Amino acid sequence: MANYQVSIDDIRIFAFHGLYPEERVLGNWYTLDVLVESESQPNFSDDIANTIDYSQIYAICKQVMAIPVDLLETVAEKIAQKIRDEISEEVSILVQISKENPPMGISGGRSTVVYRLH
């Protein structure tokens, strides 16, 4: 059996997630990495319909990131579930989201959440 993976890395999206009111007003930059893995035997035949389309994964990330929530864990879970719902085959999904300059009283840094859906 073959293993087939598609990933999109270092996607930067500006969004308004966070527990604190100022995060919902000011917004922040987020970086996403998404890995989708299939154990089914690929039959690509040079047809996009037979692949995991990374442009579809990007569109899902953009759509989910546009809806503010309190926790990055919630965003990661929603992205993974929506990818699973829209891809017709059984896949494993890893979503990593980093918030740049989180409001922790420091300058710089990132906070990161990693979510894996099997």
C-alpha cells in the first residue's frame, strides 16, 4: 500500500482570534502548516480530481480563519474537520497554527497549537 501526503506550509493569514478583547479588535498574524496524508493507493493519471488538492486545503484554512474564536485549538480542530468532510477518502490531518507576538507581556515570539486528526 502506498502512502501519499500533501502539505501546505508557512501560510500567513491575518485574523481576529483570541480570548482578550484587544485581540478581537487589533487582530494578529497567524502562520499555518497543514499536512494531509492518505493510505489509499494513488491513481493520479495526471488528473487533479484524483489528488488531494492543496488549493482546496488553502481555501478551507482561509474560510475557517475568517471566523473569530477564542482558542487556536478550536481553529485547528475546525480546519481539520472541514478538510476531512470535504475530502472523499479516509485521511489523517495535521494542523499547526502559530500566533505571532501573542499578548503575554513580551515582544516577539509565537504561541503554537498542533492538532492531529486520524
